[in-house]
Amino acid sequence: MNAFRLKRLLLTCACIVMAAMPLANIQAQTLTLAPGSPDTYVVKEGDTLWDIASVFLQEPWRWPEIWQGNPEVQDPDLIYPGDVLQLVATADGPRILLERAGRQVVRLSPTVRESPLLNPIPTIPRQALQGFLVENRIVDKETFESAPYILSSATGNLIMGAGHEVFVRGEWPGTETGFDVFRLGATYRDDEGELIGQEAIKLGELTVISDEGDGLRRALIVQSDEELKASDRLLPREADRLDLNYFPRSPDVALDGSIIGLLNNESQAAQYESVVIDLGLANGLNEGDLLSILRKGNVVEDVVARTSVTLPATEIGLLLVYKTFERMSYGVILTLIEPSAAGDFVRTP
């Protein structure tokens, strides 16, 4: 079936489905295929699931709605180079079916063999998850300032960085030996001036190597992004909370918020850079949620009506939330058609 006939059939199916359902549900059920979407697609090395979803859909985050693995295939949610994806029409709308690539079956015997392994394609762009995700935290300032801190260099060095030993002091939580080093950053407030979050900027990592008694410990700085100094605070390391194999999803609730902070005192943010938004767990936002980024419309003069008109907001990109706190979150920009800035809106796609 050629692309034109398939898309005409999909359109017919969509019309039948929409006619049978309440008007309020139409928007939630309608899927739009990307222009020029193919009938079949062969997965290539270097593909990401996000890229493939964009080949078939104008709204790639809705991929789970059309993805249907072959039930006879083990781990159908994993896609490998060489696999064939087929776009088909069903009574429930378009679906993508998986056909595994042929793979040689080798009988095992007690000998040593070396062969390349095929890795499943990642679900979101690797470059969006490596090197750009900040490890800053939103903290309670009073609690933060009661945390252990760097006292001094163990060797009298004025500059402290990776490879240096330092003395650290404070009240120690349990038997932890691995700590991240932080310094207070920006304070964020809402439109009414109420505090919504205090940022702690991660500067490095250290490992405690000996207990010197009376709250004093010797530690080795194992990584540093900049010079560390006395009074920098130590917080126990966090486990990674974002599943690198998780596909971005739309939030379960309708959300409206704003970008309230950029990193490193920048005035604009580009693709794959992180930003701070004023939505968090209290709003129903979760790690892995996807938000649209919108730019406020300009005010123009209507020379005919002789009045000012505020134009509608324009969508300029997509944001993946990867670290959430009570009233704030960090997100990384996945797509962008022009630089983003503090004050841009974010909302449920």
C-alpha cells in the first residue's frame, strides 16, 4: 500500500472514530502523522527512539500510543539496528509494528568466541543526557548551612581542587563517605515575592578517607569543576533518579509555568542546556515529563483599528524535566527553534 492510500485510510479511520466519540475527547484521541511519514522504517546504528518517533509523528512524545511490539518477540520494547518498523492502519488508529531483523543463531560449545553485541537504541538523545544535566539541588537554607563543610587544605595549599587532601568538619550523617560539594547560588521567588527555592550549586566531589575525631575528618577531593574553598558545604551523594531508557511523556495534568532561571548567569539558553522552571512535585510534575516552551507574543499596533494588540504566544521548543523538587524543577531543552530565556512560558504539550 503506497503512502497516499495508507494516509487516506488513516484519515477515514480517524473520521469514523471521531464521529463516534464525544467532542471533548476528540483532541485527546487525534494523532497527527508527520509530513512524509514512511510506511516502513529500518532502524539504523546511531538512531534514537526520539528521532524515530519524529519520523512518524508530529508529536513524538505520543509514540507510546502507536507503538505495538510483536507479542512473539522477547523484549518488544527494545529496538535494535536492522529492525523494521511498519506503519499500519487499525480500527483504533495508526499503529507501529515491529519486525525483528534476522540474526544468526549459533550453537554454543565450550570454546571462546568474540563477537560484536548489538545495543538497543536509546529512547532519548544521548547528548541530551551527557554533560548537560546539572547536579545542582534546591535546598532549605537553614538545613544546608548546618551540613558538614570544608575546613582547610591538609597541606596548606591556598587552592583546593581534584587530587588534594582537605580537612572537613561537622555533624556527620551515619557512615557515609562519599559527598558532593556545594555552594549557595540563586534564590528564587514567585510573583508575590514568596520564597520557592534556594539553589545549591555543585562544585565537586570528595571521599572521606579517615576519621580524626571530634567531628574532624580527612578527605580526598576526587573531582572539582572550579576552585573549592573553606566553608563549602557537603551533602551525601544522590543516586541518579532519571531512567536513561525512559521515553519522554506528557504530564498527567494540565500545567502552566515559566522558566525562572538559566545556568552560569547566562542570558539565553540553547538546545541541550538546562533551565530552572517554577513547577514541581506540588503541581503534579514528575521526572521524565515533557513540556512545551512558548515565547510571549509581541504587542503590535493595529493601524486600522488604531489600537494595540497582543499576539498569541508561539511555541519555540520542548523541555524534558529531569530533576524535580517541591515547587521547582530542572529541565533540559530537547528541541528549540530560537534561544530561550527567563520569562518564557512552559505548559503541557
